[in-house]
Amino acid sequence: MNPSTEELLAAVNSIAATQVIILPNNSNVVLSARQVINLTDKEIYIVPTETMPQGIAALLSFNYESDFATNCQMMNEAASKTQTAEFTTAVRAVHIGGVRVREGDYIGLINGNLAVAGQDMKEVIRDTLQRMHIERYEILTIYYGEDVTVQEAQETAKRIKAQHSHIEIDVINGGQPHYAYILSAE
């Protein structure tokens, strides 16, 4: 699902706008997006979002009444203030950065980096949130994946709220494959 520079350029050239903001939402796409700048006459700005929550935060900060430069700045700031936690199941055993992962373990990633692994999803979520210093944030959005029920997602939100009562929590059906949960902390 990583678009090539050619695909990004085609998308840019398919719209009538002369100014375009690209949100890659994936660290693997940022470099491809940057190449588009020199391949078109349009004014392009890349907000270097590396996760879907960063992209959503950037998009929500867009103001139709502001000029291009102001929007680029505001979107950049919003994305940079957003922390992402992702939870999935390991498909192989690895040892990265002091974290030992066995095949089938639940893993927690913070901004794309492996942070926690374990056999209990509740503990992995708790430990990952601790490592990302969740106490520093005010809003947590939980995007639950296609294999998680709304009931399971609501229970996860209740557990987090019980441990961190200051946080406002929203639960959204993200429908994403492979990741049980993607969390956005702002």
C-alpha cells in the first residue's frame, strides 16, 4: 500500500489545484513524496506524517480560510504533537532494541518503533502507554481493527480510563487489518 513517486505524481497532476499538500502517513512514503516536488510545476508541500494518526491530526488542523503557508505550518505542528501507538501480533521471533519477541506475541510500537512484547494484550497496551508517557497527553483516540469488536474496544478504553482518568478517550472503528489497535495521543 506504499504508493510510488509515479503514483503520487499522477495523483497530484490529476487535480486542478496549483498548491498541493501531501500527507504520506508512512515513513516509507515520505521520500517518494519528496521526489514529487521536482517533477511538477505545482507548489507542493510534504507534511512528513509517518502514521495515520499524525495524518488525521494534520488534516483536522487544515483551515480553508487560511493561506497555503499557514496551513502547511499548522498541519506540521499538529502532526509533530501527535504520538502513535500500534498493537499487532508478531509473525516471527526477533530481538530488537532489547525487546525479545516470540512468534505470536502481542507487540506494541511507539511511533513505528518496537517498544513492548508479551502474551497478554492488556499488559502490552498498559506497558506501551507507560513508555510513551501517556500522562503527558490530554486526548487519546482508539482506532480498533477489523478483528476487534466494539465491545472489546470499549473495554480497552475503560481500562485505560481507569488508569489515566485525566484523558479524554474516543473510540473509533478504524477497520484496519493487521493492527488490533492504533492509538493517537495528543
